[in-house]
Amino acid sequence: MSFFNKKKGKEQPGSRPKGPEVLTESFSPLCNVRAFAEESESCVYFYLQWRSGSGQSRIKSCWVCNTRPAPDEVDKAAMDRGEAPRMPRSGCGHNPEGIHLDKKALSILWLEEGDAAALLEDGKILALIPGWAWREEGFPGYARYAVGTTPFAWTLREAEAALASRVERSRAYWNTMEGDYWPALQQQGLEAMEAFFGPHEQYYAIDGGKFPPKALVTGRREGVRYGFTLGVSALCQPVVEQYWSQEPEKHRRMELAFAAREGIPEDRWMAALGRVSGMTNLPWGEITCLGQGHTVACGESIPGFPALLLLDQRRLEGTAAPDFPPVMGEPVSLLWAIPITQEEYDLAMESQEAILPVLYQGPPAEITIFTGEGKFLKK
């Protein structure tokens, strides 16, 4: 449920704005998400708008406070008009006659994943829409002044301790990201790769000159060409907690890897690297995450192989890989991108679990290395 009125009222001398007024707004540094608090004639709502300005735009809304007297029941007439409704008296935890916020005291803080945000008043949580709200249609978000679990906001009280800790962690994270973190992370990553395959051959910047800095680094070892991303692990993937509720910190940070025999044609090698490079934007562009057993379509980038299967190095015994050090205190999940045939892709899409790795019957050390043939459905 969302309430978003794009009409703007004109401010009259000596009066409050009659139409909706944006009190504060911010754009995610990672995702195509806009966060803003908007005051209408009767209430304030906090919004997250994904893919703003596109035909695929989605909005999550969370009530913040009423500015006029709370009604006894849900204001269905306002909802029918497409207006943001006031919280009914039973769900309103502030003065039922209404309150007004000082816009100068308001600010927005993005959570680490970049898909969720908190509306703060003097640094304290006023409302918060977590990342998992995107997948929960009946959940609006948490609000300081909400009582109980209403369609417009859930009470913050029971969740406040955990959410306040997360807000402080996010504040510290963005302070680190806004600093000069990249040289140290870059050096550590290169050292891990070169301990694996010796001096690197190519270093490609894949960030387009935009935040955050990212690269793809190549090298050779024992007749195999390797490409590893660098810098992606500085970011925390969205929605990880929905897939790995236990110890999500073990899966939030990742780097991607691709390996192929030296005889691979150069154009196919470069096409594969290009697809891997593009995948580094996928979690934040689509508000999703990448991990063990996931598949990613790659079109015609690799002829005969319409998708890539991702395998977590930590699940693979007998395979060699760089030993990436932890980033900001959390482990890095190295995900191998393995081309799969159409038949393998169809089977993976039909299965509820990651079935392809179970079907592999070749040498363990070869599972990550592309040879130009399918690996999992041998004929």
C-alpha cells in the first residue's frame, strides 16, 4: 500500500502549504531508489520510490505522524481520492490533535545495502522502511508514533533496539565509504590474486568513473585464464537476510570469478568478462542478491551458453582460488560464474534447489573451469 500525491500546493503568505511538501529527500548511493518525507494537509509519510520516473516505479510508504486531528476510523474517503490518510486514533501514539515536525531536524540515512532507509529526527529514528519491505506487500515500515501493527505503520517500540544498532552501524559504514577506503582494499585484493596466479596481466576499471570504485583483474595459472572482480566486496548485498537468515554477514559481501582453458577464443573470453563485469551491478540494480546455486541469464554473450551458474568457493572442495581477506570485518564470498547450456539452464530453473552441482561427475578441480562444453548433463 502506498500513498503518493505528486501535486504541489502553492504557499500563501502567512500560511502553511496547502498541497504536499517534501520535507527532506535523498537518493541511494547504490540503488535507483529515492527516499523522501512528504507532508500533506493532514499527515506526514515517509516514502521509498524504486526506479523513480520509470514505468516500473514502485513505492513503499510509511506513516510518520498526523498534523490534524486523528479520525476515529480509517479515512477511506481520503484513500479513495488517492490521498495519504491520517492514522486513526487507535494507532496514533502522539497528541491526537496532531503535531508538526521541524523540517530542519529531519534527515535520511541509508542502510548499508542501499535499498532501505531511515527518516531521522535529531539523529533518532522517526520512521524506517527496511529492505525486506519490498517483498512484503502488507508491511509498511516502522514509525516512532505508531501503536500496534496498522496498515500504515508498525510500532517501532519492540524493534527499536535492533534497528537503532543497525542505523549506527550504517552511519559508521557510510563514513568509511566516504573516506579513502579504496587504496587499502585494492592492495589487499591484488595481493590475494597475485599470491594465486603471480603478477596480474590486465587490470580493467569497471566502475565507469562512478562510485564505488571496481575493477576486473586477469591472470594465468597452470594453463587456465582467470578473471576476478575487485572492490565489489566493499558493498553489502540487499535482501541477503531473506535467503540466509542465519549469519547473513557471511553472504553479504562477494566477488565474482571466471576461469577458462587457455585455448578459449579471445572474443569469447572478453565477452565472458564483460558479462561478469555487468553482473557486479545486478544486486543493487534489481534489489536482489547473488549466491550459491543462483543462475544469471547472459543472452548471447557466450554462444551456446545462455546463462551462468554461480558456485560459492566455500562449497567447493579440491578447487584452488585466491584467499581474499575479510572486508570491514566480514568474510568475502567468491562466486564462480560457470557457463551452462540451455538444457542445464532449463533444469536449474525447474528445480527448487541447486541441483546442477549435485549432477557434476568430473574432477573437483575442473568444476569452475570453462572448456567450451556443458559440465552437468554429460551425454
